[in-house]
Amino acid sequence: MRKIILCFAGTLMVLSLAACTPTPEKQSETVQAPSVEATTGGAQDKVPDPNVEPMEVIAIYSPNEEGNDLNQAMDAVNELTPQALVDKLIEYGVLDEGTEVLSYEESEGNASLDLSQMPEGSGDMADLLKDAVSSTFIQNFELDEVTILVNGEAA
């Protein structure tokens, strides 16, 4: 230990300096943190992939398990078209496989949707399926009303 004595304007100060040198045992105990390569959560993850096509976020309505109300699910399509919505409604079990849009006309917030088929349902379930289709189109195309036709006839 070294002592340093300083004198400032008549004031005596004593400082003690002590230095420890590591023992050989402590030198060998040095632990290094493992290097971990970040694969998620970094800036790279925040940058959109320029090679990926942009997707349109859509809302799809389908009957709930009890069959007394509609559920809303968010999904995405490459391009918002009437057939793309029908394809998603098929995927969610609202419409039958093979259902196609025969025609779609839109004017001043109202639309007419002509489908190749509509699932057979009785009473409330048939109405709920129509509501799911119309709500899906109203939400995604920002409409006031949708008239659903099947092969040109009122559904």
C-alpha cells in the first residue's frame, strides 16, 4: 500500500492507494458471455421483403358454432376481387366448394352479386349464410347493401 501526503493551504490530506493484482486462480475464472446470433426481433425483421406481393387485409364473416350469430375473422388476399372473397368464404365453410361469381355489379354503394350456387339451409341457417356473404361484401367493398342472386334469381 502506498500513502500519498498532500498539503493544500495548510490542510494536510493523506490518501491511501491500494492495488490488487489478480491471483492465477482468479485469472482462469474469467467467464465470457456466449455469443448468440440474433435471428428474430432485429431491424432486419422490420423491413418488408421487397420480393413479396402486397396483400389486401379483408374481413370474413361466418356463422358461429351455435348457428345464431356471425363471427368475424381477418384474413388476406393478393387482390380484392369478388371471386377472391368468395374463395375465402368457401375456405371458411360459408359457401360450397366450386361456388363462382357469375356477375358482380356495383353502383352508388349498392351491389348485385350473382353466385353459381348457394348452400342449402333451412330457416335461420339459410338467412345466416346469406348474412355472412352480404356482410363480407359490405365490409370489404364499403357498401350500403348487397343483393344476392343465384344463377340470376333472388336467393
